[in-house]
Amino acid sequence: MDKELLIENLILQDLRHMQLIYGLEDIGFTEEGFYNLVLLASIAELMGGGG
């Protein structure tokens, strides 16, 4: 998988994850411990801006 495709896939996975979290909150789940993927640092590093 090339770098651009990997970056695109990571961004899409993060968006899907956040849609799930917001959807759960919309139906009443307000757990403070929802797992955050924290992909922005990895994406920035792949793009050459991290670190």
C-alpha cells in the first residue's frame, strides 16, 4: 500500500470511528471512557509534519 493510500485509509477509519462514538452518544451512551484512536499524530508523521 502506498503512503497516500495509507494516509487516506487512516483518515477514513478515524472518521468512521468518530461517527460510531457520536452515534452512541446520540442514543444515550455518555460513557467518559470511550476509546480515542488518536490517529492525527500518525497521519501527520506520514505526511512529513510529525515529530
